Amino acid sequence: MESNAFVMHNGIAVPHPGFGTCKIPEEDVCGTVLRALEVGYRHFDTAALYGNEVQVGEGLRKSAFPREELFVVSKVWNTERGYERTKAAFEASLERLGLDYLDLYLIHWPANRKQFGDEAENINAQTWRALEDLYAEGRVRAIGVSNFLPHHLEALARTARVLPMVNQIECHPGWLQLPVVEYCHEHGIVVEAWSPLGRRAVLDHPVLREVAEKRGMTTAQVCLAWLLGHGVLPLPKSVDPVRMEQNFHAEAVLDEREIRAVDALAPMGNCDDPDSVDF
Ligand code: A2P
């Protein structure tokens, strides 16, 4: 897949790959962001939950890169759902990041029926209305969701004025979530993969090793190439400069047979079901 092949339905391109910032030790975040910028990453994915927006913002500001060359993403956490709280959460994220707009703001998880019963859909609708207003006010260049299954997206579409531009889901070998990917692509929603390496759980799998050896790649690059082959934008995270480089240069080089072999892997990694989570 070509650079900048990911374009949202409002015409704005999403740089790929993105750089995931979850679980980087606090003292390393600023330096890691600066290093990632040197490697070439321009898309930085954070969230209120990660507790690192201050340090991500610090890294971005310390760099010499003009703001308009960066693509900065954050997410509203589950405790802040609903119209007013979401708007306040957005302002708090901006303040922590030290920015005056975001490129993309996401609902981190859908409210699910398990926790909220019949109210779940309305909660998601009110949270989404806040994102729509932030978008209309020009505070954010694009809005989307994360961990939404097709039925959450269908429900949202019933009251939405603007459809989500992105759905960021858990996606890695052993957890493709093909129905979600296909639904999003059919509806013009860019799919991003969190945990594209399955938190390393998948990297020693013999099928990945075989493809990696044949192609002279690392198994991490096979994961990323496989995602790109499915038209999914990966958000790899690494604090290691060599692995950062490897991840940055992954390309969609797998053939159909290799892609199908990876598709067939049994579930592994986190495999969170958004309808079952308790947080
Ligand atoms: P590190 O930061 O030390 O490189 P995921 O993105 O699926 O959550 O996986 C993140 C984990 O994968 C981190 O532990 C990260 O460790 C590791 N990782 C990132 N890139 C690579 C790579 N190219 N090869 C091996 N492990 C990697």
C-alpha cells in the first residue's frame, strides 16, 4: 500500500504507520516521541487513559516539526462518556498535550449493554454528539470511534449527523475481526489496528516465522505487512530505535496465499470482546 493511502471520508489523509504510545514508561515517553519523529513517524496515538498526554505533547513540542505536519490522536475514556463530560475531557486532553486542536478524537470504547442495558445506545449517541460538535467547531480535524463492532456502528448511525471516519480496533494475527474490518471498509471508515503485534504473543508463531524467513523480514514486519494487505493501518509501539525503524518500513508485500495462511491462525493475544468488557 502506498504512503498516505489511508484517506478519511472527509478527504484528510492519515499518515501511516501511526506510532502507538500506550504502556511506554512515563520517563521514556518524551524521548521516545522525539526518536519516533526522527525515524519518520508523524502520526501519534495517545489517550487520556494512557496517562502520558503531557509527555507526548512535550516530545512533539520539543521537536522542530511544524504542527501541521503532525497527526495527533487522543480518546475520551469510558468514565467521561456523555455530552458535557466528553466536551470537558476533550479540553483536558488538549491542555495536557499543550495543543490547540487535535487531528483525530475517538470514543475509546462503546458503552455496552452488559454494563448499561438499554441506556448503552443513548450514551454512545450523546458522546458522539459531543464529538460532532467539536468537529463542527473546528476543534478537531476528524472524529471516530475505537473498539466499535458493526452493531455499535449501526446504532450510532441512527442518530449521527457525521459518520465516524475511523474505527480503531484490536487487530493482529490471531485476531483479525474480519467482519468488523469489512463492515468499516464498506462504509468508508478507515480501520486502525491497536496492538498490531498482539503484544508480542504472536511473534514466535511458526507460520509467521516461515513467511518472515522466506521474505527476509522480521515476524513483526510480517504482522504489519499482513495488516496493510487487509487495508488496515497499524499503530505499532516500540521504545527500541531498531524496532521502530523496522516497523516504520513495513510494506504490504505479502501475496494472497501468505495472507490467507496468517488469516487462519487460531485466536491469540488480548482478544477483548467490546460487548463483554467491564471497564
Ligand atoms: P519494545 O517497545 O521493547 O520494542 P503491540 O504493539 O502489539 O502492543 O506490541 C508492543 C510490544 O511489541 C512491545 O513490547 C514492543 O517492545 C514490542 N515490539 C515492537 N516492535 C517490535 C518488533 N519490531 N519486534 C519485536 N518486538 C517488537
